[in-house]
Amino acid sequence: MERKIRVLVAKPGLDGHDRGAKIVARALRDAGMEVIYTGLHQTAEMVVEAAIQEDVDVVGLSLLSGAHMTLFVDVAKLLKKKGMSDVLIVGGGIIPEEDVPKLKKEGISAVFGPGTPCDEISDYIKKKVKR
Amino acid sequence: MKDLVSKVLKGDPHSIARLITLAENNDPVATSAMKDIHPHTGSAHVIGITGVMGSGKSTLICELTRLFRKQGKTVGIIAIDPTSPFSGGALLGDRVRMTELAMDDGVFIRSMGTHGMLGGLTSAVYDVVEILDASGKDVVIVETVGVGQAEVDVIKIADTTLVIVVPGLGDSIQTLKAGIMEIADIYVVNKADRPGVEQTVAEVESLVDISCSGKEKKIPVLSTVAKQNKGIDELLKEIDKHKKHLEKTKEFEKQRRLRYEAELVEIIRKRLMNFIFDESTFKDKIESLINQISKKQVDPYTAAEEILGKILK
């Protein structure tokens, strides 16, 4: 049996808008991945704990509140601290363009803004995740 | 590998998670690890929870787990959701209802896809129960996919099986049907704040009356509102009572034998299927036989006999 790519899709912070996260989760499911959806209002610690227990290859973070520079970076740092530095981190939501290079420097591998075709996200993950 | 097993036995979450992944993917490392794990299993109380989709299984598990934690017990949760028959992908969403447990290091939650298995479970679930058991969890809860009428495999793995029903899904004829309504050690009528709950409870109770007449132990029927944490204390008491009953009557060993039988059958099935359908020599033969069946040159029975003949000689 082919090994399935496991992706955690999480909504960190105080942001109740999860339509985007759900659409991406659904698209990754249709691309043959196992998507674990955590629900809303997660702390960085909760996201990382779930990533460990679920042994995921990818953590996908969605945030529309503007707190991405704090929360995305917290998740990236904590993952590293917990020995999960091989996990691919991707982000999405309302992320100003000038923040993208800074996020990449902190370990968020790619940022997908509104209007990104879902295939682009699943293709990116498939290419990046080592089998 | 020895290192991985010893870390699992110490309860290290990274190692538990990694071994589960290996087991799910039928990795040879997992096979050899599972051989070392087995002697360390058998102490966890395995609770199976099944019911239709949306009946509140995940929410109920969250509330039950909080009470187990208050008793000082550690809990492993295996939450199964369906794998797509089309894409092979899955959306595993049971964690959403268990957010409160996320930061408790006495709780380990793992979401799994069914990977084409029918019956409400997934093939690797036997391994995962053993891994969580060996890692020192006092209670292992298996949540099946949202089931219909006939997915009853959970009884093979659970010491105690809970069937969750909700008001408003049908009349008393539904409770008389074979399948899911036969497998409960405890019935839970969840969402008991909904209209029609009295009727549902009465119907399940009358089912219990019919099926338990003459027996000394009657199957309990409980009402809960998981979301408001109502009735969960009583449910926990019934679960403990059932466990004590199993221990007292030697039913425990019988139940465990049933699990090991199912597990053995599953391992053999998996290996045989793999051998027949994935080994290249048979693969070509099977392809050509399917073509011949389509052209009516051979019938399916003769084709099956030809393949089995090659293996059994």
C-alpha cells in the first residue's frame, strides 16, 4: 500500500473564519491525502502536540486575523524545539506580501493567499514531502 | 528498532506516533516491533464506541476521558473516519470535538482512515490498540466510523462496547433488526435533550427486555447529553461495572481470545491478499483472467480456482 501523506490543518489563534481551511482540507483529501482537521482557536502548543501524536508530514496553518507573524512563527519554533523540524509548514489566509519573506525565513515553507488554485497547494505538498 | 520499542514502552509520544505510522503502512520494522510489543500488552481496558454519524461519539469520548483523567487514569484514543473510495484520501475530524484534551499529556489521540476496510474499523487498529496498551495507557477508546446497521467489527476488539443512539431516527422496528443493535454491552441514548427521547429510550429498553429475558445480567440503557456533560458520571459507573463483571465471570479472557482470533485472521488475510494481488507473477495472470472473464472465455469460479490452485499446491 502506498504511504499516505498526512497533513494537519489548523486554525491558530482567535479567528473564527474557517471556510478557507475547510476548502483546502477538502481539496487535499481529494488529492489522496489524510487530512486531520483540528478546529478553531488552537494555541501553538495544541497544534504542535497534535502534529506529534498524528505523526504528520505537513502542518497547514490558516489565519485571517493578522497575528500570523506571532502564531505561525510560534508553531514553527515549537515544532523545531520538539524535534519535528522535518515537518513541512505551509500557511494561508490574509498575509500581506511583505510578510511572506519574513515567514519563509522563520521556516514557513510556502504561503498561499486567497485565489490560489487548490491544485497548486496539493502539488506543492506532493513535491516537497519526501517519501 | 529496539530503541523504538523501549521508548514506546516508556510512553514517549514521538515513538508511539512513529510506530503507529509504520504499522499503518505495513512496514517490516513495525512487524518486528509488534512482536516485541505483544508481551507487554493486556492491561488496558479497551472500550469500543460506535453509532451513526453525528450521534456524538467524539463529544462523548471527550467527556468520558475527562472523567477517566480525574480518576488518575491515562487514556489512548483511536478515532477512525472513512477513507475516500475515490481519492484514497480522508478528512479526519474527530479531534475537533476533543480540543479540551489537546494539552493533557495523559491523553494520546490518533486519527485514522479506514483504508478500504468495511466493518467500521481499519486494518491496523489491532496494532494501534496494542501499541497504546503497551505504552501504559490504562484505558484505550476505539471510536468507529459513523456506522449504519451492520458495521459490528468493534466487538472483536473492545472489552466493553457502547452503542450510541439518538432520538428521531426511526421506530421500534429499527431496534429489532439484526446487526448494530445486538452488539452493545451498554446502550447510550445521547442528545437526550431532543424531542422524542422518551420514546427512543423506551424502544431500546423494550429491545433489552426481549433479548435479555431469562439472563441474569440486563444490558443497561443510559441517557446522556454529552455536550452539556449530563449523564456521563452514570455512564462511567456502568463502564466500570461492566469491566468488573468481565473480570468476575472470566468473560474477559473470552473477549480477549476473540480479539486475538480476529487479529490473527486479519494478519493472514492482509498477507495473503498482498501475496496474490501485489506479487508481480500473479498480477499479470489475474489481469489476463479478468480479460478472459469479460470475453466469456472463462467463468469467474474457474478463474479463481486456477489462481488458488497455483498457491495451494
